[in-house]
Amino acid sequence: MYARLKYATGFVHSNMEVDDMLDYVHLDEKWFYITKERRKFYLVPGEKEPDRKSKRKHLLQ
């Protein structure tokens, strides 16, 4: 929580003016780890199949 507050107050100047945030892109990290419903894996004999988890089934593509 403190890290988020420190990050946010970094945009406020001493004269209480806030930086423009037009050149910032905010990404939601969860979209990078969405797995596809059908996906091929080539495994070496004895290799464990990778874990593919999703909290919600509708997020599978």
C-alpha cells in the first residue's frame, strides 16, 4: 500500500500541480498470462506438463 501511495505522490509537485499523464500507458498484467483453451506442448519423456490455471473459465481464449 505504501509503495502505491509513494508512486502516486511522485506525480504531485510542491505547488500542488499534478503532472500530465497523457504519455503513460497502464496495462493490466493478468492479460499477459491468459492461456488458450487448446494448446500444443511438446514434452521430453519424463517432463511434467505445465500448469495452466485460470480463475474464470470465460477468460480462456
